[in-house]
Amino acid sequence: MSTIFTKIINGEIPCHKVAEDDNHLAFLDIMPLKSGHVLVIPKKQVDYIFDMPPNELSELNLFAQQVAKGIKSAIDCKKVGVVVIGLEVPHAHIHLIPISTVADIDFSKEKLKLSNEELAETASLIQRFL
């Protein structure tokens, strides 16, 4: 069964791409907690991140590290928070969220409603630092 993330990887659903390599994709969350909230996914569909083979999990984290450095350079924040929940989409993914306080990473908060233009501008800004 194809997930929404697999459809994004296949180009069936558009995204605001931040970074990509042969095995991974990073794109903006369309319902972010903070501007610059990025999802990092493996292109190979795996439901549970800890079911990934160790080398693939390591490569995903190394890719996420590079994206996080770009976010930190592009977005005014103290750090880039990392969250793995895995309940909302059955495709392994890492949330990278620019944070200045712990409250910035509270998933129970109302999500931002950014325009397509704002998302495109943010993706472009992060890309410049990768």
C-alpha cells in the first residue's frame, strides 16, 4: 500500500523539497509547528523507523544532520529539534523543527497555516544553506 510520502517521492503529490539524494527526501511539513519544520524520509517505504537496517538508519540520520545544519543557518532558532513519532503516517520519518524553547516542539499546539508562497520561500531559503 502506497503512503502519502511514497506519493510525494513518486511526484504524484507536490511538495516543497528542501534536499534529496538517491535514498532520501527532505521537504517542508505543510502543517508545521514552526516555519522551517522539515520532514526527512527514506525513499524506501518502511513503517517503523527502528525496523530499518542499521546502515539505512544511519544514512537517514546523516542526511537529516545535513538538512538540520541548513535549517539552523537559514532559520532564526537556538537549535533544531528532532522528533520521531511514526503514528500519523506508516512511512518512517524524522521531524526537524527549529526551536528556541521546549514549547516550540509541542505537537498538541495548533499548527501554522502558511501559504504556498511562504512555504516555497522557506524551502528556497533552507536550500541556499545546503
